[in-house]
Amino acid sequence: MGHSGRVSSIDHITKQAVPPTDDVRINATAAPEAAEVTTNHRVDTTFDKFHDRYSIRSLGLKTSPVRALFAVANRPEVVSLAGGMPNIADLPLDVVGESLKELVDTRGTVIMQYGSGQGEPETREHICKVMAVEGLVADPEEVTVTCGSQQGLDLVTRIFCNPGDVIMAESPAYVGALNTFASYQTEVIHVDMDDNGLVPESLREKVTTVRRDGRSVKFLYTVPNHSNPSGISQSAERRREILAVADELDLLVVEDNPYGLLNLDGDPLPTLKSMDPDNVVYLGSFSKTFAPGFRIGWVLSPPFVRDKLVLAQESATLCPPVFSQLAVSSYLAHWDWRAQVDSFINMYRTRRDTMLASLAETMPEGTTWSHPSGGFFVWLTMPGAVDSAAMLPRAVTNLVAYTPGTAFYADGRGQRNIRLSFCYPTPERIKVGVERLAGVMRQELDIAETFGLDGGRRHSRDLGPGPNLA
């Protein structure tokens, strides 16, 4: 009775704080003919005469849990530890501005025209030079430029997956990938993780089981460097083991590597693609190391895959934006971009260390969290029966925002988990945000203890599989 009262209170806060944008969700693990649609808010179809005409696929398009609270979280008094927005305040905007002016003055009719569906040759050459920093040697002809690596992931899923196919993904997994996979009506099966990344034995077992049931596993999706959301990086030995299992199972690997150059504690680790060029499709991006607003990413793939990606790209956009591509190329050609990346690394290291120290000082007993060696995120596991999604409106009321762990599982797990982002807030704001979060968690734990909920909801589906952060 007390518990239902608490939920009612939270629902009331949600209605006050959250714009009603998150109307319809689809179970990402369901086959298309059995898609389970649930409503988080009442859907008003009065003014949408097309509501009964949308495809089942469109129902897989979900609003981000962060975006649903964006209007509130963006208020200046709220410390947002939710989004993964890069801090680009230190970019040399004067240099970027001069480069853009020169592009307009000297190549205006080129940058404002259509281009190649594969991407501009000089941009693909620069991309290869960037990948070489991580030991990845590639030919520009193997590169397909995309509108951010998110579009690259969409195109890869489009050309490989049919409705009902299975995709293996780490646990937890990037929410943007899960939404893409859901939109193509695939089923995601999570592979166990530990402190060294994906567990090879879990990958072998789950792929074997699915295939024994006569189903098709199309690829393994992984973020091996500073994973979003866990912050975990696969060790060099673990990478070799994963690739050996993939080779044994004849399983394609899709490597998403937006954070590889942002190793805060040492040199970048070798990419999976560099270790197994023939069996890995690689996704890269300039969003984390230059500027996300230009929306330039890429896919590095074998020739036959590249040909299909170009056709898919042409059907989606005709071509990636030439202006953005040549703006990135100009920046890389005229600025010490590696020194700029080092500047970002120093800035993010300070923010990460501040967050880890603040968590150690303020979190309730029994709370655990990851210790990322790079990237943007810390993965936190709460003690007791606290539900991160139910707690979020109360946290926003107390002027701190985060991303609930359930966003990063296709099967509803992650209730006790939180993704915290240290990339954007200043160190001072990070301290304040973590202190506020700790206070909210203590309140929730007190409520759970008062109503005897501690332990009553600690089921295996709440815990994951996931890295051991104890």
C-alpha cells in the first residue's frame, strides 16, 4: 500500500516535469508479428488521422529516456549527468572559422553541391590517417562516409538484417544501437560482461543456442573502447579471445569506436578491425574528437559490404554533406588536431577523476561503479531495491539528472543501474550533481526500508548480466 503511494507520487512528478513525448514503445526483442506495444502515456489520436496506418517498424522508434526529460534537465539549476554531449568549448573556433571562410571563398560551388555517395576522396584519405593513430591501416576505397556513426550503424543493420534476425550485443549496450536494432525488428540478445569486457564463453554459448533453435544471428555489436554506457574497455587479450570465438562461429563483428582516441590513462588499444580485417566492420566518428555538429562518421568495411553501404547511403541521403566533409578535412589539414585531442583528454581526465572521487566520498554503502580508463561514462549500481527509472523524477525535482540503466538493455533489465556522464559539466558542477544524487538515493533507500521493499525486487532480471563492479 505504501509502495503504491510512492509510485503515485512519482507519477505525479513525471506528469509535471516531463513533456509527453514518449508515447509508444515496442518490445525490441519481439518478432514483428508479435510486437508488444505498451503505452507510457495516454496516446491522443484525435488529431492524428494516420495513427492506424503507421508501419509496425515505425513503432520501434523510441524516445530516449534522457530526451523525455530534456526540457527539465536543461534548466540551468539542474546538474545534468545524463547526456553524452562532448565539451567543445576548447575548440579553436577562430581557426575553424577561418577554414570555413576559406572554403566558401575558394570552393564555394563545390562544398554546396551534391557529392559522392561514398564520400569525398580527400575526406576518406584524412579518415585513414586518423585511424592509423590506433594502428588501423586502411585504403580510402574501403571507407564509406556517413552522417555520423549512428547512420553508419543504421545502414549496416539495414543491409544485413531481416525482421526476426538476432543481434548479439554487450550487456549493457549503447541505447542508440538498441533503438536502431528495434526499428529493424530484430531481437537483441545480451552477452555477459566482466571487468575485461565481453565474456567469450557467453558469446559462444548464446550464439550456439540461438542457431540450434534454427534462428539467424547476423552479427555481434560491441564498443570495445570505454563502452557506452559501462565505461568498460576490453583488454588486449580479451579482444583476441572474442575474435577467435567469432572466427570459430563464422560471426561478423561490428565494432563501434567513437571513444578510441580518448584513452585517459595511456595509449589507445589496438582496434578489433586492425586485429581481424576480414571479419570486422568498423564504425568511426569525428563527433567526440572534433565536433558533433558536422555529423561526419564512417564505416570501414570489405569491398562487397562497402558497395551495398554506398547503395543504401544513396537511397537514404543521396550523399553525405559535402560541406561538412570538407570542413572536417580542412580542420585536419590546417590544425594540430592530435594536440587538440590531447587537450580534450586532459580536460576529460580531470572531470572523470572528480566524478570518481565524489562518488567515493558521497555514495551510500553498497553502491558500486565502474572506473573507466577513457570515454565519457561511469556505470553505477545502486544497493537495495531502488529503481533508477522510478527515482528519476524525484532526482530531477532535486535538481540532478541521469540516465536510468533500463535504457541500455533490450529486455528490461538495469533497474538498479545508472549511467553517469562526466564529459560536459564542469568539475564543480559534477561534485554538486553527485552530492545531490547521493542524497536522493538515500531517501529512496529509506523509503524501501520503511516499506519492507529491500530485497523484495532484487531478482536476476534487475541485476543484469553486467560487469562485476564490487
